[in-house]
Amino acid sequence: MLKKETSLYVKSPKYPYQRTQSKLKLAHRFSVKREGGIVFLFQEGDTLSHFLFHFPFAFLSIFSLPLFFISSGVRNLESQRERERERMGAHLPNDFRCPISLEVMSDPVILSSGHTFDRSSIQRWLDSGHRTCPITKLPLPEPPFLIPNHTLRSLISSYSRLSPPPPPPDSAAAHYPYYNHHRPQVPDFQALISSLSSPDSSLASKLESLGQLSKLLKNDPGFHRRLTESGAVSAVLRCVDSEHPGLQEKALSLLLNLSLDDDNKVGMVAEGAIGRVLDALTAGSPASQALAATMLTSLAVVEVNKATIGAYPEAIKALVSVLRDGKGRERKEAATALYTICSFPENRRRAVEAGAVPVLILVAELGLERAVEVLGSLAKCREGRHEMMKYDGVVEVLVGVLRNGSSRGVQCALLTLNSLCSCCERLCSEARYEGAMEICMGLLEDDNEKIRRSAASLIQVLK
């Protein structure tokens, strides 16, 4: 079935090269209708389409095989769009691609084997009857659980916004070998690093060097290791200390790109990246704050770095401050970083001590569901539960998420209410008053098994 936008080139004695463009839905068979000497081509069994071409009926026999013309144009268009998709995805790291489809993941999920796949790809694998991990071939539990990888999804989203795809190649370069031969050579990255390190380099020179290094990374994902081993991290970190917002933002963007390689994460922390990133998070521009928070999320993917980040006295406090005072993007990135860091148990207590609970309740009331996820994480520790019990509005906010939240938000709100109501009769009464029992009864029919289980558990607690 063809469903493409294409062009028809109609050749006739009267009109040697008549071109007609139309958005087509070419499917099944076609019928021809003549009206007043004009011929129209329609789809059978569908609504009336735009006419594809018209010409004197006397020349209809010339077009006894119209699909020949159509398919040729569609093939050319498909090739063009395929090249465009490749250009759009080429600048993203390979870690963002699903091992099955090799496409950039839009909804990454984790199997019990620990490997991440795009939800649609792994679901097709499971629906076909497989019960093993496609990579390790180890057996999966029944039923297989797909755990959303929120950290990776946030990184893909942030990286896509911060790193627009490179422009398509110049047409002259694509068609003329002489032009290709005389294109400018790839810059020497050692010279670029020296420019960043030199105290005599101008601001414009450093900005240009950071831009060139970013392009090298996008065009060659394998360049990460070479750049890290060449001492680039320390040079870029010095640019993060700059008071110039543009230089600081470009340096953070480059560091974020480097941190996406897991082999670099521990080394970057050893070179003092956390301290510099926290300075940008505390005193940088809103864009720098968003980049710094995303950088912490990336570094915290490695378990040992979660403990290291949490041990910095100002780390969690700075995230809570951005969560409280920031706007849309930096606030969301701060919540994501806090959620990732608080998967390490000791950091939950630190977050409570930093005053995260009232800020999270306020932000959750404003509609940021990621704050509900952080509350769910903090509810796993005794200090977090006791702190939440001090605020009258927490149950109302959580029940509101049960009514109107996404599947992930509902799941986190249920877990948090289960933790709170299990140890406080007052909160049970509030939950019943807010209508949590009735909502949970409806959630027993939800498609998500985790939501059904959590709803049934909360019903038992509230009885």
C-alpha cells in the first residue's frame, strides 16, 4: 500500500511535460471517471480523493499503467526521506538507540535482564511469544515486566533539544567530487583543546573551539574516548567557571555530551566535574541550571556517583532551590536529577533534611508529576514519611493525581498513599474523605497490572 506525497509527470502531445502535485492516499484499486472531456482518477472504496491529473480523454490510453509513474516518484521520495531520517538521528549517541530496531528510543523500558529497549520493539518481541531477553537470551519472569527508564528518556529529550541535528550536506558537495576534494579539513582537536586551556585565548576563540568540538562529537560518536583521553574534560571544566553565560552553556552542553558515555562518568567525577556543575546550578543562567541538572542526572546513572553527588553538602540543596525557584525546564530537570539521586537510600534522608518535601508538594500541586515520583521515593524512608505527615495538603495533592494524572503519576501516587496511610490513621481518614476509595475501585479495572495491585492494596489499608 502506498501512502506518500508525490508528483506525477504527465506527457502528452498537447502538454509535453505537465506536472501535477497532490497529496495522495494510493490504496487498493483505482477507477477512472470522465466528466466533460476531463478524466479523473479516484480510489475505490474510499472517499473522493483529489484528482491526480487531467487531460483530454483521447490520450487516456497513454496512461494505462499510471502506477509506473507513481511508484517511481514514491521511491525517490522515500529515499530522500530515509536520508533525512538518517541525518536527524546521526548526531545522537548509539546508547540512545534500541538494540532491536536500531532507532532512537522514544519510550525506553528496562527488562529484568537489565537491558533497555524501546517499548514498541520489545513489546513486539514479547507478543510474538518470546520469553527471553533478546541480548542475554536469559529467561524472563511471567509475565515480563517493562520498567520505564525515565532517566534515559529525559536524557534523550534534553540532548535532542540541546543538540539540534546537523544541516544536510551541501548539494554541491554531494554532486561534485572536485568540490568534495577541496572542502575544509576536519579541525585538529588538540589545537581546539589548547585554545580552551590558554589564558590568552579570546572569548570568541573559546566559543568557536567549543562549537567545533561539539560538531566532532556529533559526527563521530566514537570520538568520545579520544577526546576524554586527550585532557579535554579539564579544559572544558575551566570554561564552566566562566561568568559569560554563553561560554558556560556551551561548555556544559559539551560535558553533557561526553558524560553520555558510561566509561567517562566516573572519570569526569574524579576530575572535579561535580563541583563545577554545582556552581553553575547555583549561580548560572536558567539555561545553565537546566544543563547542570541534566548533567547530574547523567552522572548519577552510575551507582557510585549517586553516593558521591549526595555527599557534596550543597548538591541536594541546590537542586531543591532550583525546584522551588526555577521555571518550567530547569524545574523539571532538577526534579529528574533529584529522583535519580534519591534512588540511593542515604540521599533520601539528605533530601528531607534539605527541605525537599514541602517544595515537592507545592510543585506537585502545580502539575509537575515528576515531583510526585520524588515524593514516592522519599516515602520509602521513615524521615520522609514523618515529614509528609506534617503537611495537611499532601493527601489532597496525591488524590488529585489519582484522578487526573498519567499512568506513571497514578502509580507513584498510589505507592506514596500506601506508605503514608499504612502508618497514620489521620491520613487514612483524609484519603477516604477525598474519595480515594472510590477512585481505587475504578482503578481495579486498569490495564496496568502494577496500578491494579497498588489500588487493591490501598483499598485494604483504607478499610
